[in-house]
Amino acid sequence: MKQTDRLALLDWEKYKEDIARATPVDRNMTAAEREKHREYLEKHPIEWIKFFFPNYAKYEFADFQKKAIRRIIAHDEWFEVLSWSRELAKSTVTMFIVMNLTLTGRKKNVILTSNSK
């Protein structure tokens, strides 16, 4: 194994450990409890985001962000422009919405576009 491959493998292992450390896991839950919790989270997208992305969703969402998240997730074939100010987390909220729709199996293909200069 080459030195660069060895270093890449070490970086990958560290990355995996960081993810495992940052992800809450309740090992005492039964399969039925996990399934029930998953179904609950899928019906409550804000809580789903906070549960699966605690390192990104560190702060409470603003009311307009919560409304947008719920509105977009509730409509599978929805096109919406989030014309919020720069510092209001458009990209982060969009990432959460896309992750929710794809990881819950509601969307299989995603095209994310932007009109940046």
C-alpha cells in the first residue's frame, strides 16, 4: 500500500469515528421501538432534522423556516424559490429538505440548481 493510500485510509477511519461519535444511538431500543420512532420522526420533519443532523441543526429554526420546511416536504412535486436574505440559511434548509425527501424514500432523483453569479 502506498503512503498516500495509507494516509487516505487513516483519514477515512477518523471520519467514520467522528460520525459514530456525533450520531446518537440508543442500543436499548427494540426493533419495534426503532420502527415506531422512525415513523414518528418521518411525520415530524423538524424533529427528524434535529435527530439525524444534530451537528448542523444546532439552533432552533425560525418560524418562517419551519413553515417552509413543512410546506415543501408536504408537497412532493413542489417548486419553490426561497428568497430569503443571505444569512438566513437557505442552503442549509434546502439540504435538510432534500435529505429528508431522499432518505425517507419519497424522492429517488434530485436535481439541485442555483442561479449564482
